[in-house]
Amino acid sequence: MLTRLYIKIFFTFWLITAAIIVGTNIVVHWFDITPEGNFQSNAYLPDDSPAKRLLFQMVGNAINRNTQQLTQDLRAMPNWSLRFVYIVDRNNQDLLKRPLPPGIMVLAPRLTAKHPYDKVQDRNRKLYGRHITLNDGNSVKVVTISAGRDEGPDRDIIWEMFLENIWPLLLVSILVSGTACFLLAHHFTRSINTLQKATRQIAKGDLSVRIGEQFHGRKDEIADLGRDFDHMTERLEKAMLEQKRLIKDVSHELRSPLARLQIALALAQQRSRGMIDAELARIKQAADYLNDIITDILTLPVQNPEDWELDDMLDLVALLQTLVDNYRDQAAEKNVNLRFQCPLDEALVATHGNTLVGVFENILRNALLYTPTDSEIRIHLDTPDDGKHYLVSIADQGPGVAEDSLEDIFQPFFRTDQARARESGGYGLGLAIAQRSVSLHQGTIQAENRLEGGLFVSVKLPAYNCD
């Protein structure tokens, strides 16, 4: 997956490398920075035309070559450039057997061993000539011709030939550097993407994620970061599990004195003969509330997904139909219509015990609590991806939840209204239990506000695989 950071690193490295390659070649050519050249700019030679500089370069290349090699060099030049360069032998014949322009016929006789350099003006052209002796003993005259005024500004033949000869090398260099930058960017961003995915999993509550194995064999700072990340998540997971177990242990220990308190209350109510029933009723109400909280805390799953065995099977169609029938009387008290829609005959999912019963019971109970009178609750069951998953949605017509609290409602003890009474608001554990139970079934649960008003809670569970 190409990320913005990947693209930035890749194109930044590639453009810098390409600019260095192209810039270095241009500077070396323009300033003649070669082992044989001088470090000088064209700005220091204002009277040197391109044709004169081409003559000096041709002479420098030809001085250590023989006649045959020089002829091959001429044939290797681009066709468009040959009309600006002529090499004449001692018989005043061009090495390529071309007819000589009139200006060369004037300049060539002037070039001798005693007078090796000269130039002439032939109408609108300048001709520059140089007499040299090759390493095979033959003497030749190298003549270069400037472009005519009718051809536009004087063409820089050396520059044009440089561009024509260098572009294949530049293209290969840029492609090679691009490949290297691509691999380098991939190396950097792959590690960052691994860390990003892991942090997102932790943000969703999965503290079992580990990434150290993906950096096995590496000894750089990113590998150290990966190992530190694993150490951090291991400590966090251990602390969370210990916290959950502590809460359960404390809750379990509270049950015994709470049970004795409830028995004592029952006996006191029998013996009071109606004298202090109001006070005892308030005490009993508080004790029942405490008992309900402890029961819900003990119901919260604390197992790791790998330790949770889905050893049973459940039909969601039958379960939801049963729940709708059970809550129909309670819904009738508020004149709420429970509409169950399902095009399926059955929807089998793997489960553990009766944990999914509590999931949908909690959601439906919340919907009944908050939906107004004379309204409707819709329960819909379908398969969105050809039988691989089942999607259960429960939509009410209540006030909904603040957008910034849609994820928080699945956290333990979270209440959307902190000021409401216990009798109507519960303890904030129902949806937390539902979320953890669904997660242990490899499913997902989410809530969103309906545009027409109300809360829409959906539960997605993998379909039962008989294999």
C-alpha cells in the first residue's frame, strides 16, 4: 500500500538524485572539468564562438589518433552535425569524400605547419581551421563552420552533441537511482506501516499485538523501537488482565457479606411487622443495586481470544425471535412496536455457552429504555456478503448519543448522562459486556445515530463453518 510518506520519501530521494546526476554532467561539460581540461567558464572567453570551441575540442580529441580512427570518429557523429565539421587531408580532400564549401577552399591552403591556425569570413559564416599531425605521421586540417545568420542564433554544436550523446546515460542513471530510491522508501515505510497498524490495533483494545518478529535480524533503531513496543504492550496487557481479575476477585469476595446482608434484611422485614418497612425497603434497594453491579462485573469476559473456545452453535433467527417474543409485553406498556425482519430461514454462528443471548438482550433492553412511547424498534437480520457473515441491526427512535460518545458507550461504567438516576440509567456495563463478548466471537459491534433520529446498533458475526 502506497502511503503519503512513502510517496514523499520516494520522490524526494529520486528528484534529488536525478538533479545531482544531471547537474553534475552539465557542470562538468560546461566548465570543462575533466582531467585534461581547465576549470574555466565560457564567460571568460567572450570572443569564442561555438564553432571555435568545437575546433579546439576536435583538435584535442584528434591529436593522439590516426587517420583511420579519425575517419571513424567522423562517421560516428550525428548526421546533422557533419555539415559543421570537415577534416581535409594533404590533398585537400575531405576524409568522408564530401565536396568542400568555398570557404574551406580559401582557408585550407593557409593552414601549414608553420601557420597552424587561421580563420576566414565566408559571407554570413565564420570558418576556423587548425593544422595538426596525427600519430601515424599524416597531416590533416580540421575546419569548423559556424551557423549562418539565416539559420538563427549561432548554434552551440558542442552543447547539442553533448545532449544527444549523454541522454541515454542520464536515462539509465535516473532509472537506476529511481529503483534504489523506491527500495529505500519501501524499506523505511514498511517498518512505519507495521508500527502504525499495531498502534491502531491497540487503540481498538487489542493488547495482544506483537511486532518484534517482523524486525528479526535487524539491529537498527527501528528494530529497537519494535522491541520496546512489544515490551510496552506486554506490560499493558498484563496490567489490564490483573486489573480485571482484581475487580472480579473483589466483586466475588463482596458477594458473601452481601448475601448475608440480604438474608438479614429479609428476616428484619418479617419481624418488623410494618413498623420500619420504608427504611428497610431503601436498604434492600441499595443492596439489590450492589448485587446487580457485582453480577455484571463478574459477567465481563476477561479471556484472551486464543483461550476462548467456540464449542457450540446457535441459530440467530431463533434467538432474536425468542427475545422479541419475551420483550413484547414490556414494549406494549410503552405502545412500542417490535418489528423483526429476516429473509433467512436460519443463521448459524459458532458460540460459547449462552454469551450471545446477553449481547442482544442488552441491546434490545437499552432500545426499549430510551425509545419514546408510540414508536417502533426494528430488528433486522441478513447476510451482507453471501453467507460469510451475519449482520444484526437494532434501530430505535430515541434521542441517540452524542457523536463524540459513540465509541465510549462500549466502555465499562460509561454513561451518556452522568446525572440521571440509577433506576433509569443502569451501571454502564451492558454494552461493555456485549462488546467484549462479540469480540471473543471474532465479530464487531458499532453504533451510529440515525438521520431520522434514534440509535442504530449493528453486530456482525462470522457464519458457522461446518468444516
